[in-house]
Amino acid sequence: MSDSDPKPLECPVGETSCEWLDEIRRLRNQIEELSELVSTDALTGLFNFRHFKTILQAEMDRSKRSGIPTSLVLVDLDHFKAVNDTYGHEIGNRALKHVAEILTGEVRTTDIVCRYGGEEFAMIFPETHLNLAVKVADRIRQRINDNPLPIDDGEISLTASMGASVYMKTSILDLVDFVDSVDKYLYEAKQSGRNCICHIDYTDLRKVTEVGFDERAMLFGKD
């Protein structure tokens, strides 16, 4: 048992049945359930945006300390408003859960999948170089494309656009700017015809690790 594990409950007078212990156990379970609700999206069961920010910041800090990169991929379902408008929000919700299952089924247990908001998702890849994260993300993109949502009278084709980047020891962006940089690549994917993934050029990525602070700031557009 680790130091963080709660100590086993014992009745102070040695009784095998104790109403106070039962109440404490009930309260402990309730606290665990509430803690899960705080960090979980009710519809998809994925981590929510609040937890996304907490975990991403922790992984960015770890990358700074360890020098091992953290990759981030943002996912946006294409033309999702048309799904809601055509089939209704109940089917739209089923589509979100369908995609959430694909996302979680394709990543490692150490990766973090979150519902970023609406029809957007985020995938955090700790201790992962960008090329591997992009490879996994593109496989997921293809899975979404190849697995339409079944409905009573047919199926609904779904596709997703993605943006990706990486946070390294040499990175100077804060959390908001890092996420914004990834969001720009997501926008680029949308503008490039959708159903694709865009990311920082690997040549530019090498340059970031080689140039100094001022040059990195110019490259990222940091004031």
C-alpha cells in the first residue's frame, strides 16, 4: 500500500459492525464519485476541458525538467453542425460518443484523451516525439473515416481534421500560446480540405532546437 492510499478503517472499540465506519465508507465513495465528475465529461466519459488544462500544464512542466517532449493533437469533427441539423442532437451525441470510443481505443494507456469542447477533442501524448504522435493521430483519423456511425436507417459518414505540435525543453510558449499554436494547425487542416492533419514542419522543428532564445521568439511570433 502506498503512502497516498487511505488507511484501512477500524472500529475504535473493536466492533466488527460499526455504523460510523459504514458512514465514513459511504462518504469516501461519494467523494471519489464527485472527484471523477469534476474531471470527466458526462456525455463521452472522457476527461473534460478543465482536466485537460491541468494535465497539459503538468506534462509541459515535466518536459521542461526532463527534456523529453510532449506532443499535443487537437481534433475537430468536420461539418458536425450538419449532422445535428439533419439528424438531431441525440444522433449528434451518439456520434460524439462513437468518436470518443475510437480515440480511446487507438491510444496508449499513458496518453490522455479529452473532450475539448463541442465537437472538438484533444489528445496529449506524454514523452512522445511529434512524428510518432502524428502517425498515431493520422491512424485515428483514418479509423474515423472508415467507421461511419450506424443508425436505424443507414449510417453517417464522419471525418475529422487535426492539428499537432510538440512542447520541448527549449520551448518558450506558455500553455495558452502552445494550445493556440496547435489550433492554428487545426485551422490549416480545415482550410486544406478537411479530413487531414497539419503540423509544424519537421525542418522548422529542428531549427527550434538549434537557434537561440531571440530567434525562437521570432519563429513562434512571441513578443
